[in-house]
Amino acid sequence: MSTLTIAILLSSFLGAVHFWNEKILLIFKQKETKAKSVSFIAGASVAYIFLYLLPDLYRGVAHLNQWIFIFILLGFSLVHLLEKYFYQHTIGQERFLRFKEIHFSIFFLYYFVVGVVLTEFLRLNLLKGLLFFVPILFYAAVSRLSFKEIHIHLREQKFFKIILSLATLLGVILASAILQQSLLYHALLAFILGAFLYIVIMDFIPKEAQGRPDYFLLGLSIYTLLIILTWNF
């Protein structure tokens, strides 16, 4: 099976999970199930950021120098601003709908870049691509920044859901053209790292007395071992 075929299948699955996010969230309705799942994926995500994404980004410094950190900052800040907007401006239909295009653009950009980066990781190493895909998939399934958080009138417009669900697939399809420009690729990787770093800190890692430390350690250990194995192949 070719790298492109695998990337298309994974991005299509991610799109389906994103589209049916509200139904999938029902699986994590039980408090204990959610605590275990979120803690496990938090541990895995932390290991992935420090042992895989950051080393990859370090190689990108040779292409963009210190400018690469601007794209990390941009990815981190955009996700933060999007989340704050949801919680501060979801009262008042007219006010919300005026800015729905902004929400759509940021969501679309995030998942489009995920498709590009996923394709490159799969090309370099299948396991590397899968290790990147799993935390992204979990985020799409249980994220607070999902269509469940968007106003009912926007949620009823299935056009938006369909287009956003296809964003990762579109990134995969256009990846070959984008990846020919090494500067653009490393900028996109830095953007994803910034966004993913915010997601892990704010959404994945349980706050205060919440969560299960043993499942966090389990996720951290399993992902660390898997990543170390990829260093030797």
C-alpha cells in the first residue's frame, strides 16, 4: 500500500471522527472512562512533543533560523484566541454569526496543515506517521473546540461540517506540491507544534485533582518506548 493511500485512508477516518464528534463524545460520558482516556493520551502527547516534534523542529531551524519560533507562537496563539472567543462571545446570535467565518478559517487551516504534516511523516516512516496521527485523532474525537461548542444555527449547516471534515484530506492531496518547498513545510510543522502544544497543556493534561496519574504514566511510557524504537530503525 502506497504512502499516499495510507494518508488518504487516515485523513478520511479523521474527517469522519470530526464529523460525528458529538456522538463519539457520548462514549466518554462516564467520568472514570474519560479520566483514564484523557490521562493516557496526555502522557502519550507529552512524550511525542518532547521526543519527536521538537527534534524535528530543531532540524527546521537550519532552514528558517529563529523565524521558525514565530510560527510556533502563531499556532499556539491562534488556538488560544479561538478558544477564548468561543467562551466569551457565544451569547448573542447576530454577534456570533458575524464571526463564524473566522472560526471556520482557523479550524480549516489547522486540519489542512495536519494533512500536510501527516503525509510527510508517513513518507519518512509509517510508525512515525501513526504516532503523530493517534493524538490528533483523539483530539478530534473529544475536543472542546468541536462543533458541539458552536452555536446551533451554525451546527445545523452541514456544509461547514463537511468542508471542515475534508480539510485534512485536502491537505494530503496537496501535500506533494507544498512539501517541495522546504521552507513552507518547516513553517507548517512549527505552526502545528505551537497549536498542539496549547492543546496538550489546556485540553489534555487534567487539571488539579482531576485525571489518573497512573494512566498518564502509562501513556508516557508506551509512547516513549515506541519513539525510542523508531530511533533505531
